[in-house]
Amino acid sequence: MTMLTHPIRTCVGCRSRKEQQLLTRYVPNGVGQPVASRTSSGRGAWICNESATCIAAATKTRAFDRAWKTQSSTRQALAIKISTTRQLTRAAQP
């Protein structure tokens, strides 16, 4: 029998598989704004922690749209909001 250590998730930007603790999950809130949350309900998109490259790649390839099964007309605004959310999340952590 194989022992599992941590859940494995795939980054929507670089498509690498990593342990869940090394990624951040983003879900759209009621108005379609991305929110960093591991516990929110709904479809989520996982991104490598502190990786602007992965955010840019996911935005360029519309990976968030595919993960959330939506169509975003403002992809650049999405990337800016995710970057801002990430900065606020880091600032709030001790």
C-alpha cells in the first residue's frame, strides 16, 4: 500500500505538480473577483506561491477561465487583482 503525504495539485500557470501547501488556491467571488482561499466553495485555480511568472502564464493562456469554467473579458485586470490579493495576504501573515 502506498502512503500519501500531502495532496498534490497542479499549477494552472506552469502546469507543474506540487504539494498543496506549496500552492495558493484562487476562487472567484460573487462578482467574479479572484479571492485567495483554500476553504471557499466552488471551482478553484491553483498557482505556485509567489510566482509572478505563473500568474502571467495563466492569464495569457486563459487558464483561470478554464479552471473556473467562465469567460473573463478583463484578463489583465484579473492578473492585477491576484497580484494585489497576494501582496495583501503576505502582509497579513505574521
